Amino acid sequence: MWAPYLTLSLTLLASCIYAQSTFSPARPPAIPLAVKSPYVSAWQQAGSDAEMGGPGNGGYLAGQWPTFWLGQIVGWTGMIRVDGASYTWMGAPYPGPALVNQTFFEYTSTRSTFMMSAGAVDMNITFLSPLTPTDLKRQSLPFSYVNVAVSSADGNPHDVELYTDITAEWASGDRLAVAQWEYGVTPAASTRRSRHRRQNNSSTSSGVAYHKFYRQTQLLFSEVAEQSEYGNWYWATDNVDSLTHQSGSDVQVRSAFRNTGALANTDDNNFRAINDSYPTFGFAVGLGKVGSASVSTLFTLGHAQEQAVQFDGANGIVSLPTLWTSYYATELDALSFFHNDYATAAGLATTFDNKVASDSAAAGGQNYVTMTSLAARQAFGATQLAGTPDTPYLFLKEISSDGNAQTVDVIFPSHPIFLYTNPTLLKILLDPLFINQESGQYPNQYSMHDLGSHYPNATGHPAGDDEQQPLEECGNMLIMTLAYAQRASDTAYLSQHYKILNQWTQYLIEEALIPANQISTDDFAGALANQTNLALKGIIGIEAMAVIANLTGNTADATNYTTIAHDYITKWQSLGIAQDANPPHTTLAYGMNDTHNNLYNLYGDKELNLGLVPQYVYDIQSAFYPTIIEQYGVPLDTRHDFAKPDEQMLAAATCSASTAGLYIGAISKWINETPTNRAMTDLYNAMGGE
């Protein structure tokens, strides 16, 4: 059933001739639309790759279907009628009206904004996925906004009707699964309105109209094609007088709007498979005569799961509720709050956007803003808050790889954004890992790699059979725990976990200086003995433990560990630096002087202000990287042409301003030019950018 649907979509795409849109600060490989959780994750593919649902259309909202992060279509359509003429502003409906003319696109940390012209009106379509790192009540809601503002382009009034829909494709990764749905309206509630004219101008709304849909047979804690198989989806808007709604087949519902500018206010009760005439849930709003003053209509999309994850904690496997259930009695209460909170949410988002942009520009210039603003939603979009306000947890899914839960070496490259926005977020990411291992649920003496083979099942590895990255993960846990404690001034956290931190340190003392044949976080590159970069992480971990020991009053341990770490770092320099090379640099592995690497693990020494690694090492690496940088960055090492933007930025943070600028410039150029068509990847070819 997919083949004809895709054929029609691609036929439409091939026939489109897009007017030239500008993109600011860049044209990303995939544009974030609704990105709020591992399951609320919709993107507009831009890159030209044909894989994973591509090729993208270059960054245009109309003429192409949005996709889930894995690449499958999630139906989402927008149309508009202006003086009786219909246009498509989102998606690729078939048969569909003419496409709008997209003129501008911009992204910030929380928003993706498209400017378009549709006949005699201009449109501003803003996708807002709020990030409120210090407000866990708001951050816990896996909901996202779409605000559509319309104004006259010529100053004259024009008759305008607006339409949007989504399909049951959001409800399951199994397109043969049966979906069920219903329509309703929440009770009226007081609400703050934006400065734009809306369809309901009173201070009290008539409630929120919503389509609710879900997989009929719920599969708790299950996924198909990475999509969730449980929970309820909501597509909602203000219940204004000019609103009409309809559920039915995609062709039926969309044709009704194209033909009349309104919907039938009817519900299709033929619950059926997702790919059987594609159940579609539409809204149409009559905007009336639209003049120069902007008229805006707000829509909300969200996914409500009352149970977030299974967690193997101190007392065995338990089901943890999503955190929002502590704040709202029902799903409709959560939906109503979120929808009516738009003015506040938009203001908070602007403050967050401005802070990220300002701080990034000060740290690394405009190219750095290009990177950080694109990364913010993506980083938070891999997480979900769970538990209760007294005991919250932040769970993370390893997206686009194994799907593991709470992967330590995935938390590590993302931990700087959590420290930057709210250090407590890093603590509640680490807490489940500590709880599981300290309660005896993990048999190995080194740190676990992850908390479960596939999210949302954080059910541990009681047999110790997780992916083995012992040196990597011990170093990561020690560095991140100290980083949190330093930023939050929380030495009690170090005392609480001192026993297991000390256990992991003993492993590093035995194994760090001369690493055995093993994989690192770059597991795709394969196992290798005596890895220079991996050894450095372990040695820095030992010194981190020395600081932890001092902060917790364990001074004898501190003296012992710092002596060991300094002895190891002296030996490491002899083992891992090609001193006779021109210029000198660290090697991939000891004795392999014709190799080199991206020494990103040096970051831990600088982040923690340890002063363990001599400045000489920083200087030679900073001088060396410009000699090996390629089109889109510095390759990971001499085994492949792979480049990893996360690890490049860790390395950049240890370099001179000029060398850091080369890294930042290459990665921001990649963002704008890469042919890849999914969310910003952490692995690409340094030449070609694929």
C-alpha cells in the first residue's frame, strides 16, 4: 500500500518548481518541525540523499511530506483558500492545489519559521517546540505548537479559509495496525491572547477542539520502526465559531476543504488500518476578510503517555509515570494548559533563543550560532521526563543507532547542553544509572554502557551483557559526575556515590594506561588495543576522582589518585605522541607514529579545570589539526574519513581560537551544504559530507 502513496508524492515533488527561498542562518539537512520527545519528532527533509525517505526538496515546507526522524512519512497537511483559490502550504496532498511561494526560512533554538505568499496574502508559519530547562512542569509536556499568521500582501481585504490535518500515521510504526479516534472539545478556560488578532477575540475561549487518535491495540513500552505503539495523540486548536472539523479518508477530507473552504463537522467511525484510506483528522477555520493586520491561528500537536518507561531500580522493575501526570489530572487538562499557555511559552522561548544565540556568538561567532541553535531541540528531543516532582528522572533514547536507554557515551557528548541550561538535568540523567548499579543489579566492576537494550525499557543488564566499553564508560561517569557537582556546588552528590565512583576508579588504575583490545564510543571503527585517546580519558577519570576525594574529605585517596594520574600522564606522553613528526601530534595507538586522531578526550581536563595534561599537549594538537582538516572538518582518525561533529567540538574547545574557528566553520558549512536528509547527524564523511 505504500508504493502508490509514495509514487503520487514523488510525482508531485518532481513537478514542483520552487521559487527561491532564503535560509537563515543555514539550510539544515532536515528542518525540525515538532521535536519534543523521542516520539514527537517530525522533520522536513532538505538534503538531496535518496535514502531514508528522501530526496529532500531543499528546505521547502510545501510539496513534500514531513517525516519521522527515521524517515517514514507522518502525514501533515496545510492548505489555504484565498478569494476562492486554493494553495498548499504544507505536505504533498494528491490531488493537491498549487503550492505557495516560500520566500524565507529561519530557525532558532526553539522555532522553525517559514514565510510564504499565497496569492494575495502573506503567511508566517511558525513551528515552536518550547524548551524550558528550568521549568520541569512545562518541559515535561510532549507537545508542540504551530502558529499560522495571515495578512494581506496588497493592503486590500481578502476572503481567507485555513486548513490543516494530520493522519493516523503518527499513531504507530506499523501501518497495518488499526487506529481509533474521536473528536471533542475541552471546557472553556481563561486564556491570554497574543498581540495578533485571533479568531476568538474574547478573553475567555470556548475551549480547545481536538482530534484524539491512537493505536487501537495498545502495546505498552513497545515500538515499531522506532515509533511508539502506545499513548494518545492530540491535534487541537481554539474552538471558535468559524471552526469546522472532519475525520475520514485523506482524499475525502482534503477535497471537502478544497471544494468548499469548510469541513462537514462529521466523524468517520470506520476504525481501520493506518494505510487503509489513511484516516485523516482535519480542521478548517474561516478567517473572514483579512487585511493588513495579521490574523493568527494556533494549533497544538502532542503525544500523551501516562507511563514513560520501565525502569530496573533499587526494588526491581517498575513502571515510571511521565512527569506531566503529577501536574495535570487528565490528558485533556495537560492539552488545555499547553494550548492556552502559548503567549507565555512564546515569551520564554524568545528569551531562551536569544540567550543561546548571544552566548554562542560571544563564544564562537555566527557560525557557532548556526550549530547550537540547530542542536538544541534535537538534544532535548531525545529525552523524556519521568517520575514525580520529588524524584524526577530524565530518560534518554540513543536515537538513530541501537535505540539503547540511558547510553553513557551518548549522554557524554550531550552533557554540556544540560550543564549549560540546568545542571540538575544532568543529575537526573545520571541518577537512574547510579540507582541500578548501586543496588546490585549490574554484576561488572566497571560502569555499564546503557540501562536497557531498547528504550523505553530501561530494564538494565543483570547478566552484564551490555555492549562492553568499560574504560570509556568509567571515565565518562567520573568526569560527568564531577562536572555536575562543580556546576551545581553539590558535594553531597559526590559523597552519596563515592563508593561506586571509587570502584570505577580502581578499574581505571588497572586498565587506563595500557588499554586492552576494546572499543570506545566510536564502536563503528572497531576494537583496538593501546588507543591513545581512550587511555587519556581513563587517566583524566583518575584525576577527576582525586578531586572528588578531596571535595568529600577523603584526602588520603586524593593524594594517592593524583599521584597515579600524574605518573600516568607523563608515561602517556612518551607512549602516545609522535614526537618526531612534523608537526608532532598524538597517535591513534601507541607506537603507531604514522597515524593520528582527533584528541577529543582532552576536553575532560579542560572542562573540570584539572590542570593534569601539560599545556604542551594542547598546543601541539591545536597546531596539528589545521594540517589535516578537510572539506567539512577533521576526520576522527586515520582509519576512515569519518568526521563526528560532537567530538570535533569537544576537541575545538581545547584549541586556540583560530583552530576552534576552523572546526566551527567547517561544521557550519556542512550543515548548510550536506546532502544528508535527516536530523543533524553525528557521523559523516569529512569529504563530500555524506
